[in-house]
Amino acid sequence: MNVPAETARADQDRSESWRAVLIQRSGWIMLLLGTPLAVYLSTFITGGPRVLKLAAVWLFPLAGAFAGLAWRVDFRIRGLVLVLSLLFVGGVVVRFMGITPGMVLCLVLGTVLATLVFGSRGGLLALAGSALAFLILGQAGRLETTPLTLVDLMLPESWFRMTAVYLLLAGLLVLLVSGAMTRVEASLVETREAFAEAVRERHARAEAEQALRENEERLRQALDAAQMGTWEWDIPGGTVVWTGHARALLAILPGAPGTISTFWQSIDPEDRPRLESAIERALAGEAAEYLSEYRVRGTDPPRWIEGRGRVDRDEAGRPVRMRGTVADVTIRKAAEEELRASEERWRRISEATFEGIAFSQDGLMIDANAQLAEMLGYAPGELMAKPVVECVAPEDREKVLKAIRSGHTGGYEHRALRKDGSTFPVETRARALTHRGRPMRVTAVRDISERTRLEAELRQRETLAAMGSLVAGVAHEVRNPLFSLSAALDAMEAGSGAPGDDDQLRSLLRPQVRRLSNLMQDLLDYGRPPRLRLVRGGVTDAVRRAVRSCEPLASQGGVRIGLEIPGGLPEMDLDVGRIEQVFENLIANAVQYSPQGAAVRVTARPVEGPPRGVSVTVADQGPGLAPADVERIFEPFFSLRTGGTGLGLPIAHRFVEAHGGTLRAANRPEGGALFTVFLPADPPGALGA
């Protein structure tokens, strides 16, 4: 790129631009002010060649119209028209009207305008032409114009006319001079700015050169400190220049020639094909640079070098030079080999174990073995950076988070959450480690679904065996007495016996009959599979009705019932009657185990999941549950309350499970029992009617 030529062309464009603007503005003034003046002067033209005088008067605004409106025409042509018209008007006036201010200004304006548009040569030509016109035409008409001029000067209107002409032409002169001055001032400003820019560029160039020298020195020091070297390969000549530690790193003797063949002789034969391929790809333009690791020939232990380089090309795109660096990476390669061996040992150990193993930091998984991924239904890579709690069932997440925060290292059980939303029981053990200065947690997870199933089966068989014998005995021993008792009571109510005796018998027999009937109903509810009548709705109304039905019992015991249910709980398919029975049973138990003056708190909240649903907790301030009783609390006929049948909680547990949910019992940290009901919004495989 020719910078001086471009600069000169830009300067020329700016010069032509302001001249064109000046010509256009002058034309507008001559048109707008010259037109009424021409009309005015036309009324005073008498004698002599009237047509020529009128042409001179009207040429003034017509030339201005051409200069101001014909903006597509080159400004030099428009300027020439203005110059010629001014000189023509000045010549006609001096010939037929003599010496007047208008004549002088026309000749002066023509000369000045020619100088501004065409430069000094154009100005000299205009000056010579105006002088000749003044001399020749003025002398030719002196005898005719002198008397007229003397007479004209005596008339007042002549002075008005000359003043108007003077104002117009002097205004044009002021415009031309001010335009020229403006351009001169702009040129001075541009000159100062260009000079300042040149000074800044020179200063910046000096600073850049100094910075380049400093960078070169820093690079030399860095290469010395890092035991690195640089090289430059002249591809057509086949010569190589090594600097820094390059020769020492490549084990090239000091007297060896600096050629590309010397370089290839220093490379281990096993690594040479890979290095040649990398360099060939860079030379062919398939890669921006070459990067390769190779061993140096004849070093023991083997010295590993990391070489990289970039290709310089000529205008035709042919490679002419390659520059790059070499660095000793033997220590890094040894560390990488040790890391690979360690990872291989870890992989074999993790594959040999039957447990899932996960490493986590700040609650996020950073690694996991294939067994854990398979256990949770994920591909191995999907567990990376996944929050640990997202693999835990919603009802147990607080339990797991508490174990993580406290650094708990013992074993504990909870329910894990698979990718498909299903849950299963696991046993977890964890240990705290330190990795790269940061705490890390390694967790072993064992699927205990089969063990839990076998234990539940065993408990169920034991329970069913006990219940079978009990149900058979109860059914045999109770049905007939119930029938007899009911018949006797019916007879008493019909009028047999003394009235006082009848009342006493009724007061004794009716509670027993109700108790036996309730027992039979509980046995039927638990003994047969629940058949649900599902409707779409929420749990809010069922919980509120259960609270209202338990308020008389709470009032008798001096216990308060608090209810906290937010709006917008998700809807689900549920048997409203069964769910109301569940909450009524849980709230009644909580009231009965709470001391006088205590409070029972019923709280519902949405669970975002997965799975999505509603969690309802019933918390009391009673003595709580013994650790051994927590595991048996939902077994049939297990009761901690005198007079209880031991079937209320098992029935509630069965109804919740029939809805696809869970019912858990636990102790509150501050004391008292806590029962948690989780009902999924879309339960998998809920039983219907």
C-alpha cells in the first residue's frame, strides 16, 4: 500500500470539497440577492445598448443559479462561470456606466474567486483580464460615461442603488475571504495534529523497540531458566540454527553441522515416524503448527522432548522456514506414566468390587465406578459433576446432607434414587480424603434391595403366621358371642327385665360390642387388599378434615393441633377417604402420646423431586420412639398404648403404599416422634378400584 499517495489523495479530496462548498454558497447568494437587485436595476437602464446592459444585469443571478443548483457539474466549471460572469458584468459597467463601486467589486471578486478556485495562475490571469477590461473599456467610454457619472452622483436614488450593489458584492467578497480563512485555519489544525501524531508515532516506535529488546532479554532468561531451546530451519537450504539449550537437549555435539539430517539422527528411531508425520502435516498446511513428543537417541534413562514449531510461507504459499522450541518433559512423562498406572490399578480394584464407589467434592461427584453408574441407571459419564443429593430419595436427602456436612464415616442406610425415578434401599459408608490440598469424600454404596426384601419377607411371614392363628381364633371366638350379645341387647331394648338392670347391662355391653366390632373392621381392612376409589385432587381437604375430627380428642387431653398447609400443592390420584383415615390415625396417635399442654404440628410441603409429590409430617412432643420400636412400628398387633389393637399404623402404612407413597417413622432431634407421609403426584403402579 502506497501511504504517501493515499495521504496526498485524501488532502486533495478535502481541498476540492471546501472549494465546491464555497462555489455553491456564492452561487446561492448571487441568485437570492442578485435577482431582486436585477429587477430593481432594470428600471433604471436607459440609453445605449439596453439589451447588453440588461444581459449584464441578469447574468449575475443566472450565473449564481447555475453555480448553486448544478451541483453535479464539476465545481471548477461552475467557478469558471462565476468568474467570467463577474468579469463580464464589470467590463460592461465600466464601458457604459463608468467608474462605480459595483464595477470595482465585480472585477475584484472575479479575480479573488479565480485565485481560490484555480490557484495563483488562475488569479493572475483574472487579474490581467480585469485590468485590461478596466483600461481599454473604461478609456473607450470615458467621454460618454463621465458626464453621466457626474449627473448620476447628484441623484439620491443613485446612492441607494450603488449601496445595494456594494452590499451584495462586498458580502460575496466577505464570504470568499472567510471561506478561505476557515480553510487556512483548518489546514493549520490538521498540520498541528499531523505533527503531533508523527511525534507520538516516533515515541511509540521508540517504546516498542525498547519493549522488544526487553522481551528478547526476558525470553532468553526464561529459556535459560526453563532449560528450553529454540530452533530455526531454513527449509530450501536444509540448514538448522539451534539456540539456548537446544543442542544440549537433543544431545547434538558442539561440532556437529547445523543441518536437518543432524536433527533426524538425534531422534529415537521408534519415535521418528510419528515426528515426521507431524512435521509433514504442518508443512502441507493441514495443521497450524506441529506439536510432538519424542525421545532423544542414546540417552539413558530416555530423555523426552516436547517439540513444537510454526511454518513461514512465501507469497506463493510455499513453506520457506520453520521456527519452534524444544523442552525437556522427562519428569512430566514419568509423572503421567505413574498416574496412568495408578488409574489402571484403581480401575481394576473398582471393577473387582461389588459395590458402587463415588468420589465427591463440595457435594458434587467428580468420579464414579461403573458399578455405581449401573446401579443408578446412568451411563458412567453422566454422573460427573452431578450433585450427590440428586441420587438420593427426597425423603432421605436431609439425612444424607447431614452425614456429608458432619463428615460421618460410619455406615447408614437410606433410599437411593435411580435415573428413572424409582428408589431402592442402599447401605452407605464414607471416608474423608485430601486431594490436591482440597477435602474429598469417597463413598461406597451397596444395594441392599435383596437383603431388605428377604428381611421384609421373613417379617411378613412371621406376622402372617401370627395373624393367621389370631384371626382364626378371634373369628371363631368372637362372632358367636357378638351375635348372642346383640340378640340379648335387642331383647332388653324390647322390654324384658327390670328397667334399672337393663340400663346397667347396656352400659356395660355396648362399649364391648363397639370394641369388638372395631377390631373386626380393622382385621378386615388389614387382611384384604385395599381397593382404592381414585379421584384427581389434592390432600389439603383430607388433612383439614382429619384435624377437625381429632380436635375433640385433643381438647380432652389439653393438646393443641397446629396446621401449616401452603397453597399450590400438586394434585394427584388418591382415595380421599383412605387418605383421610391415614392422617386421622397419625394425628390421633400423636395427640394420645403428647402430654397435657403440648402441641402436635401437622405440616405439608411440595416436593419437586424426582419424583414430584407432597410430603406431610405429623410431629408430636411426646416421649418419642425407642430405636428398637422404630423398625417394628408398622408391624400388625404391635402397640405401645394400652388398649390399642396394634392395627392402626399398619393399616395406614398399607394405604399409603397402595398410593405409591411411603410412610416413615423417626424421632425429632428436639424430642418427640415424627411421622412423614410422601405421596407422589404420579405414582408408578398405584392400585385402583
